[in-house]
Amino acid sequence: MKTQAIPYPKLGDVGKVYERTKEGLMLDVSISKSNAIILLISFMLGRISLFQGFMPFGIAFFIAASSTRISRILMGLAVSIGMITGGGFEQVYITVTSIVIFSALEMLFANTKSKNNGLKIPIIAFVSVSIPQMVMVFFQGFLLYDTLKSICYSGLVFALVFIFKNSISIIEGTKKRNVFSNEEMISIAMLMTLTLAGIGNVQLAGMNLINVMGILAILLFSMSAGPGVGAAVGVIVGLVVNMTNPGVPMVIASYAFCGLLCGVFKSLGKVGACLGFIAANALLTLYLNGSTEILIYIKDILAAVLIVLFIPKKIMTNTLEYFTASTVGTRDKQGYSTRIKELTIDRLNKFSKAFGELSKTFSEISQTSTATSKQDITSLFDRVADKVCKDCSLCMHCWDRNFYNTYQVMFKIVEKLDDKGYINEEDIPDYFMDRCERISDFVRQVNNVYELFKVNLVWKNRVGESRGLMSQQLDGLSRVIANLANEIDYDVKFKGDLEDRLLVELDKAGIKANDAVIFQNKWGKNEVTIFHKGCGGIRNCINNIEKVATGVIGRKMIKESNECVQNHKTGICTLKLVEEETFRVTTGVARLGKYESSVSGDNYTFMNTGDGKYIVALSDGMGSGQKADCQSRAAISLLEQFMETGFDKDTAIKLINSILVLKSDDDSFATIDLSAIDLYDGKVEFVKIGAVSTYIKRPDRVETVKTVSLPAGILSDIETEMICKNVSNGDFIIMVSDGIIDSFKSEEGGEKSLVNYIEEIENVNPQGIADIILNKAYSNSGNKAIDDMTVLVAKVWKKVG
């Protein structure tokens, strides 16, 4: 009888694995930089606990990092110490036992091969964690709830091992990496966030370390990518902070608002962005809870600001580029996944609703009082009586037996105070003066108390006005966030059939295209992006591609910008085409500062918003010179920022008005004259805040567009009136400042003479028209500009062919 050997793992193989495991378990006194980072992360993740006392992050990271050369004893100690410092004494038993079981099972199945080898370690992790969990369940009575909880815990570890393994190679840094996969980026981002959460409420010189690091991240990303990304990073940081300090959900909105405003002011550099963050936190804290509870402490903000200010620009730029390198060369045609999009939309809608409720609250409590109420009068009487009459021998006579007569005297005194602002002894009735022993003290105290009352009333009204302005700003922010949610909810319609046809037609035309993307944007217009082999700077390919794309799509397609984007390493050019707009705009500007003034108080802008609208705006600051320039420049700069960020015209102007009102104790106002030209249908929307007339020069007549309103910065609440007109090919839109109007008023006919003069101009060049009008105005003023003069001319025309 022959003895047959049953296949079983060779003891020699197990011995070799044991030697390697033993070597890995040995304490290595030499720790590299990457190993130190792994140990630090192990400690931090060990500290994090979830609901029901779950602490799965430490053991999951230990198993994911088990393939590294770092000592497992050190990692196990780091995780265990983290759990102990995090208050998870009971979890240490599960973790230590799981580490021992995992090491044993890994040795046993070291040489086992499977089709999906990536599942081996997560499965071993699941089993290793399940065994000690089920032992505890057994001794606790084997309840169904405890069993399900243990399975949930093990499943979470299984998933976390998958996620963490993608970031281990990056942390080790054995090879220099420049481009990361999406899985690696998600893994490293999640790992960084959880590590940040592991810090907990660590205080350093009175500052919360997690808050400082979170604020630093918001500042960096806001300055790099603008308000949208700044707000998004603010949400993430707010969630992490809320994880470490449960029960303060408003802090999420606070960080988001600070990130948004920080991004709005990124054009002002580091200092401007930092001040934007500080201002946002101060405004929201002050008007949210009256500064009784600070959402983001100023110490934490100042610490992060100092770090940002001392980071060299080159280092900051390189760091951000390193973490965004994974996006190079990737193009996801379907955009965000449905689940991420729905989550983002839901969050944004909640934020929009929250800011809307805040706006409503501030609006309700912002009512100002400019008149003296009965309660105020009673309080005034009581103060005077307390200071003068309290210890007088005739107090009972005046305020008890003759109470009615005394009150009648006091009301007459109030009437005098309202008329004159003060009283003297002549204003007191004779019968009261005859019996009052302290008439001089009485008059003096009445005047003192009334002065104090007026000061309090002024500040009370200022607080109410500020709350009203804050209500407007929060309402504007609420609408912008809601619009952003609607934009994200928009489903991009890709046209795969046209993409295939376009590639075929390009190939027929001898153009080697690697790929093409055609979709319809939210305005219903087609956009085309083509990736093709470069032509070496000849640029003939652009005209050829435009013709082919126009034939395939059936609409006139033109390049979006004059620049050609080429990857010099691959030689691939990226060309973006958009539907040609029906109209185009050519502009001209002529301006002249006031006599003996070094700067003009007028500022203007021309901007294409990218959604088929062309904006022409002019602002005239109060007076002239440096102060007027500062006011109008602020209005134009804010208008540009708000329009680029996605604010509608009405909201943008109201926000600019509220900012100008709050900007200074002195009079600070500026006119806003805005014309928004729709380049597809020729419709023009005119918005005027304190601005003079605008003129539309047509071939046969000149139309005047005017409204009556005060400049921005005077009243806390303004109503914008919009006037709509249609323009045709060859029409001119002429906008002027009041200096031009005033120069023509000296002529017979006043402003009508300017209209007649514009009608007589035969020049068809917008710059020529601007120069002609300015020269005439200068001549009317006796060759001495009595005010700042500015002329903006926009010619609307159709391209032939």
C-alpha cells in the first residue's frame, strides 16, 4: 500500500515568511522621514472614534501599511497609543488581537495566488477583525444587535483598507510622483482629512491647531482657485471641525462664507484675501449672535494669516500645482457622478436656505426709529427726576400731589427740545419756575439727558441700518448659492453622433484629430472642443476646423479665443469653438480729469461675461480727485468681481450699494451706469443708479435713456429700475459722465443740444465718436474741464459672411 502525500503549505515556505515577518516585527531604531509620517498618521487615525465607540481607522491603516518596511511593532504601538489618548481603552483589545491574527493569517496565505490578488489583504483584514469582535459578542450573550454591529465594523475596515492602500505608495515616496490617479487622489484627500480630525481639540498657545490648519487650507485654495473652490474647501473644513466639536453646525456655513469672500478678494493678493476672511468672520459673528459666541476665533485666524504671509509665492504655487497634477490630461465627459452631484446640490440648497433665513431675521430686526416714542419720553423724565428731584424737599409735592401738572410741563419741555435741540430757563412755564428750588440744575440735566438720548438714538439707528444692509448681503449670497446649485443640477447634453461625424469630416479634410467633444450649454448653444495634432504655428488648421465644424453642426462656429493651447510634450493642440454670436461690439473711450486734478474720479469697464452678454459700465465718484477715484474704482471693481462670480445685475448693484454705505463714516457714494448687451438677439438692459442719460445713436435718430435715482452709497435700500431697448446693426450706445452733460447745459437748449450734436456726427468709428464728443465738451467749458469728463462708445455690428 502506497502512502500518498496530501498537498499542504511547505514548512520551509512558512519558515521563510516567518523570518520576513519576524524581521518586520523587529524594532528598527533608524526611522526614515516617510516612516515617521506613517507612524504619525497611525497615531492620529487611532484617536478617531465614530458612533457607538467605533475606532476602525487605526487598524485599517495598519493593515494597509503592512507592506511597507516600517516595524509593525512601532505601528501597532502608535495605533494603540492613539486609541488610549482618544479614550478607546476597550478598542485596544480588538486592535492588538486583530494585529496578531492578521500577521498569522498573512504568513499562512503568503504564497496563495488568486485571480483578484488585490482582495486578499482586505479579506484577511475582515477576518482578523471579525474574530475578536465575535468573541466579545459571544461573551455578551450573542445578541443580534451586537452581531450586526460587529459585521458593520469589519466591513468598514475592509473598505478602509482598500482606500488607504492607494495612498501608501505616495507616502513612502520611493519614486518621485507627478501625476496621480483619481483613486490615489481620493485616498490621499480622505487620509489628510481624517488625520486632521485626529488632532482633536489640541490647544497651542491658546489656539486650536485643527482650526489653524483648516483656515490655512481655505486661504491657500481660495487665493489659488477663487471663491467657488474657497467655499467648497470651507465646507470640508467645517465638517471636520464639526466632527471634532459636535453640536455646532453653523460653523460649516461660517467657514463656507469666509472661503467665498476670501476668494472674491483674491485679486488683491495675500493681504486682500486674508482681510476678506477676517471681515467675513467678523460680519457673520457680529450679526448672527451679537458677538456673544465667536464661531471662528481671531487667534486661529491670525495664526493662519501669518503663515500665509510668510510663505514664499513660489513654494505656494508649486505646492498647489503638485496636489492638482492628477487633473492633467483627464476629461470626464459626464462631469460629476450623479451621487456626488445630488449631495452637492442638496448641501448648496441647504446653505441657500440658511442664508435666506438669516437675511429674513436681520430684515425683521433692522427697523430703525427716528422719532421719540412715549417710552423714550418716560425714560427721559425718570432720569431727570432721579438726578435732580430725588432728594428735593418738594419732590412729593411735584411728583405726587401735582403729578399731572408736572407731566404737562415735561411734555412742553420735550416740544421745545424737538424744536430747538435744547432748553433754557425762559422755556420753563412761570408757575413751575416759581415753585422749583433747583431750576438751574433742572435745565442743565434736561439738556444733558437729551443730548445723551440723541446720541443713543443715532447709534441705535446705525445698528438697525447695518443689520438691514447685512440682510441684503445675505439675501444676495443666498441667491448666488441657489443659482450655483441650479447650474450644477444642469445636465450637460453631449452629442455623440455629431462627435463621430466631426471626426470623420476632419479626417476627410486631412486634419488628424485625436478626439472631439460636442455639447449644448445651459443657454442652448453648442460648444466644441477638438484635440488635434499641432500645425507648428501656421494656424491654417483653425480656419479649416471652423469650416468643418460649421458644416457638421449647422451653425457658424468660431474659436473662443485668439490663443492656441498646445501641449509641447505631446504636440497636441486643444481648440475650443463656440457658436458665433449674432452681434459683435467694438468700443472706444475718451476721458479727461478735472482741471488741476492729477486723477479722474470716473472709472469704467468693458467685459464679456462669457454667456452671450457684453457689459459696458461707467461709475462717477462723488466730487473729483483721489477720493472720487477711490469710490468709483471700488464700485467698478466690485461689479466686475460679482458679475464674474455669478451674481445677477440687481443683486450685484444692491451689494455694491451696501458696501459703499458701510465703507466710511463720511459721505461715500458713486453713480453706476450699466448697459448689458445680448450679443445673440440685440436686446440691451440699462440699469442706472444716479447716472445721467445714455444715448442710442441710430442711423435716423438719437434715443435718450434716463431714469431718476440716487447714487449708490446714500440710502441703505435702493430699488433698481431696468430699461430694455433693442439695437440693430450699426447702432451706437453712448454713455457719458455728468461732466459732459454739464458742459452742454451752458448752451442754448441744454441737454437737447448734446442730443443734436450726437445726431450730426458722421464718424462711424466708436473711438472717433468718443474723441469728438469729449473735444466738444472741453471746448464748451472754455478749454478748462470744470469736472471729470468721460465718454464710452460701444458700436454694435453684425459680421458679414
